[in-house]
Amino acid sequence: MRDGERWTAGVGAAGLEAAGLGERGRLVLHGPEAQRVLGERLAALLPAGGLLFLEGELGVGKTTLVQGMLRALGFAGQVGSPTYALIHQYPTPQGSVLHLDAYRVRRAQELYEMDLEALMTSARLSVMEWGELFYDEFPAAPILRLSHLDGQPEARQIERRR
């Protein structure tokens, strides 16, 4: 990002530790509601204008985590995956929340051409799934990886990668 400084603050070590995700930390959550509750906690910890990266295979609950974030920020509507639209923008009393999915994006410029910079500048929070193309531009933005646990269909492991 041309003005990457704005988004480099991230949550910070203390904030993620408060959510149970210290440096390279891991949590195991049982059920979608536990993921939403973690999302609520993260929303409270992410600074205004913050960016969070999410990784995880299809159906692991990335959107469920975002639902919790939006719930904490006062959004009561439907929250869907941005896989096909690439960007969903949700209005909240605290400002808009961007939910982006960069899985199908081959060049970072594709999202910038969709006015990514202006959207992020005005957002209370941005959450980007599969944002590897942007990791270097936002070196302090935290990355969380969600994964299924073998033999436990309702359980999810959340790992802080950065």
C-alpha cells in the first residue's frame, strides 16, 4: 500500500494475548458460536483502521469469525463470504468494515483498481482472506490461520502466524 503506515499497527502482542493468541499462539474453539465470540474479542482489540489477515480452507469458519467482529461493532444484518464479489462492505455505528477475499486475485493491483486504498482509508476495520499478495505491504498486520481438527467436526484451531 502506498500509505502502509496507517495499517501497520495491527492488534499488537498485548491485544492478541488478551484474546488468547500470544505470539505464534494457538486456540482450539468448539462450535461456530465460539468463533463468533473470538471475533467479538478481536474487534474490540483491533485499532480503528486496523487490518487483519485470515487464512484457512473452505468451510473452516473465516466468515463466522468476521460475523462475530461485525456483531461486536453493531452490525445486525447478514454476513456472507466475499469469495465471488471480492469485497463486501458492511456499515456499523463505528464505521464501515471491509471483508475481502483475495484468493482469486492474481495481482495486488486488481484490488487497488477496485479502489482498495480509499475503502481501507475510510474503514473502521478491514479483514482480508488469503491476502498473501499484501503481506509485505502490511508487515505488522496480524495473520490468523484457521484449520479443522481431525475427528472433531465442530472444532477449529486458530493459529497466529504473525
